[in-house]
Amino acid sequence: MTRPRDTSARFWVFGLVVLSMMGALLGRLGQVQLADHDDYAAAAATVNSRVVVQPALRGRILDRTGAPLVDNTSEAVVTIERAALLDADDGGRALVERVAAALRLPVAQVWGRTQPCGTRDTPPPPVCWNGSPYEPVPVAAGVDPALALSLLERPEDFPGVEVAARPVRDYPSRSRAGAAHVLGYLTRAGAEDVRAGGGTVGDSDLVGRSGLEEQYDRVLRGTPGRTTVTVDPRGVVTGQLSVSAPVPGRDLVTHLDVRVQAAAERALAEAVQTARRRGEEADAGAAVVLDVTNGGVVAAASHPAYDPTVWTGGITERELASLTDPAAGTPLVSRVTSAAFAPASTFKVVSLPAAVSAGNPLGGRYPCTSSYRIGSREFRNFESRAYGSIGLREALVVSCDTVFYDFAYRSWQSQGGLAAHGDGGDPFIAAARAFGLGERTGIDLPGEQAGRVPSREWKQQQWRQTREDTCERARTGYPEVAATDGTRAAYLTSLARENCRTGFQFRAGDAANFSIGQGDMAVSPLQMARAYAAIANGGTLWTPHVASGFRQAGGGALETVPPHRDGSVGLSPAMLRFLQDALVGVVTEGTAKGAFTGFPLRQWPVAGKTGTAEVFGRGDTSWFVSYAPATKPRYAVAVVVAQGGTGGETAAPAARRIHDVLRRIG
């Protein structure tokens, strides 16, 4: 027989191991409950609480008379508690279907609002929910209040459903003046906005994306409220720990005048329509009015425009695409500050002082011929005809190009022609920069463009950046253009060959074109309005500004935004008086006379200059820049219509309509 094996030793070893493990477990449990109790209690509190940010009531935007351009109104919002959705066996689908039926809305739309944006199979914004997961989900906004309130009468059918009034942006003056590009719009904050906000922006907040709404977002937004809530493991709110109420944003008072803004928008729209009836394309334009005494922006209109209410409640992808579509004219782009055009003859108020500083007597007489030859090229007198020997006042009044061609060519020669190094001795470039052209004005609106002063340095830099592509075009030509326009393709190919070899040179033709605001010269309507305002006020360049000041919601003292003097154009009093007199002559006897026939010029004398810019492959750009009253200047007005025809037939009549309103309000 086999003797049984003794296992008692193993049993005792196993028992000791079990006892050791139990002892360690009991010891750790004691440490957690006694020694580490406070640390774990704090951690539990942190894990099970969240902070919900409540946006403050946004400040209004007012015109200079106190009329609201942007205000706040309310809309009915239907919300569902997240617990009501999570507790339901079907995820709340049946509840949502009942809500949709009661509100007469598509089920897919309401159900989509319960789905967090970014998760699988959710509809795109603004249908999906992009807000805090610790707030009730807003499943419908802007609904009929009567239908919304009917849900509260049957709580047994609509558990967790509430109805609230939510503030939204309103535009009381929209029927008169939209001013969309100046006012801007709001969209929901993104991750970057929340990070940059440093705790002042929540993921459910609306933030400014354009115009004044963006520029003064912090002031208008106010201080958000903060509520600390407790949540269960599912993320459902179970209670409140603390609450701090939001502080409303301050109102923004502007220099805008709703009466002048409305006039500018109407005048621009009528100018576009009139030009189109004549067969012009007239695809874009702008009108801006400045206070010449301080740089205040009294009106700023851009065409094409858009309805700012399209952003209220969230914009769809299709709507956004239409606002950014080049075929529709990219309505989101402000032509006042973010587009640049060749200024044409409106630039002659800069060229004339430059020519005098180059040694041409202010009282001299100069030949106004029908064309001017430089090398093998003829530069024609575009807006004018041959007038023989004339003075500089008449050269500006009748807009004689050939007088300025001669000034520019002789100045170019005196600087060394093609051998010149740098722009230090060029009086025309120096004058353009003195008037603030080629750089941003500093207006308190986002997205301003600097324009372009095509100097020697600029040409060399541009040639280096584009040489490779230009030389490739010189070899291959423009077959895509040749398919529809062989003449234009041949011209472009010839130009590419020339620029491939010598595109860095500042040629005599460049100087001639520059003197009359053509060629590569580009300015914004705002820049030209500021330049003429400086001539009107005695030479001061003011930084344009829309904001006049801020005040607390509901009233109180105005915290003013002081005007900023940006410098001087550096013209002598004699030169300023000369330009002022000549610009009056343009309206009373020159190229703008027809546009102002019958206008009460004795009561409201207008000084200004027409311009017609030639653009290769496109229609002419129509300009008129002016100020009034000429005897005691108050307002500068710039109007431009791309592909609108001549300055005298399109832009000048539009400016007249604006001046007609300005003279009535004083």
C-alpha cells in the first residue's frame, strides 16, 4: 500500500499568503478611509462637478444719434433635460417625436439637435448640438411661443421639456440701412476662442467674427456668469454648488449716422443699377463718408451686401457658400476696407504737389496734348482732350493726363532712368506715402488691406516672387485664354516674355502710369477718402475710426474714444489753397459739372475729382472723391464702382445723392 502524502505544510503556507494579502488590503483600506480621506473627497468633488458658463447680454451698437443699429430681442427656445433622454429606453426618440409634432417641425431636425457635433452619424452644424453637455439641450429655437408654451401644459407627455426666452441679435434699422460689413456678425465660439478667452468665453458663447462685433467683442460681450453643478457618472446634472450672475456688455456708440448710411447704400445701389442699364458690368462698389475734423466714419457702404440676420440662429453650409462665392461677388468682402482699385485721376491731387516739388512752377503753363510718346509707346489723354498750353489748375479741372505724363517722365529721367537705385529721390512715390497710401489706415475694423504703391523696391520684390511662373508662361503662353480670345492671349504672352527678362525694372511707362493713378497702383476707397479729408482740413491725416465711445447698458456717462492724429501730408498752405480751389472747379466747370447740374452748390459747395481707371480685360472703374462744404469742410465722400464706366457718369451722381442728404442734416 502507498502511504498518503503530507500536505499540511503547503496548507499552512497558503494560509499565511492569504492572511498577508488580507492584511495588506485592510491596511490600504484604512489608509484610504482615514489618512487619505480628505484627498479623495476633494478628488471626488472635482470629478463630479462641472462649471457651466452663462453668456452675458450683449451690448448694443448705436449710431451717433443713439438710434440702435444692433439691438437684442428674444426668441422662444424649447429645451430637453439630458436626463430625460438618457433615462428613456429609446434614448428619448419617442419624446423628441412628440415635441416635433407639437411644434410642427421635422423630426429629423429636432432629433439632430440632440446629437453632439463631432460624434458619429450626426448632422452638420448648425443642426447638431455644439454646446455644453451639462446644460439642457435646445432642440428648437425661434418657434411660435404659443406652440412652445403648449408643451408645458402637459408635463406627463413632455417630461424634462422647458421653454425659455433667449436673447438674439436684432437689427432695428435694417429696413433703412444694413451696414452689414461695418456691424459684423456672431458665430458660436470654437476651441481656439475658448482657449484664448482665458475663462471668459464658454463653448456655448457667441463671439464676433467680423466688423464691430469682432473688433469690440470683449466690450460688447460683457462678463459671463458661472454656475458650478454636480453631475452623476452619466454626465447628467444633479444639483448646483455655486452661481455668479453674468454682467451685461457695454453699448458701443459709433460715428455712424443711420440717415447718411441709408443714403450711401441707396446711392451705391442706384449707381450700380444705372450703370448696368447702360450695359456696364458694375459688379462691385463702395461708398464711404468721413468726418474731416476727426476721422470719424459717418457711413460705409459696400456692394454686393448681405443680410446680417442670416447669421441669427446659425448659418447653413449652403448659405455660407453663397456669401463666399466669387460668382456671387463674394458679398462678405467689404469693398470699403478690404478691396483695392486703381485710383486713376483722383490720384492727381497727390501727383500735382509731387510735380511742383520736382521743380515745375505752380504758376507755370504746360502743353495739354492728345497723346504723349515715351519711346515707342503712345500714352493717350484718356478723360480729356487736347487743350493746348494750360495752367495746373485747368490741368486738374479738365483732368489732362498728358501734362502729368510729361512731369513723371522728366522726373524719371532726372533720377537716372533705368539706372536709378531705390526710391529715395522719387517725388511721386514720396508724396503717395505722405498721403498714407500703400499702408493700412488703422481703422478700427478687422481685415483692412494696405493697397499698393508700386515703387522700385516693390517691382524688384514682385519680380523675384513671380519670375519662375512668368518665365514658364513666356515659354508656354496662355492656351486656356487663347481658346476664347486669341488677341488677349498673344498680348499676355508678349507681356510675360518682357517681364521674364526685365520685370524688375521701373520703366518710364511705369512712372507715367503711376502719375495718373494707373498701372499697379491700388488704393481702398477709405484711403482716398482720408487723403481728400486731409486736403479739406488743412493737411491732417486722422486715423479713421467707427467707435465714438462706450456706455453701460441702460445709460450712464459716455467713455469716449479720442481721435488719433496720424500725421500730416506735408503740403504748404499755398499748395492746399491751390488744390482746394481746383477741386471746386472740377465740380463747377470741369469733369463733374454735369453730375452736379441743378445741385444747390451755393448752399452746399462741393469740391472733388473724378477718375476713370482702365483695367485690362475688364470695364473701367468709376471714381469720385469729394468733400463739402468747400467753404468750411465737414465731410469727405468717396464713391467707386468697379466696371461702372466713367467717373462723371456713375460715381459722381452717386456722390451727389449722398451730399444731398449731408446738406440737409448739416
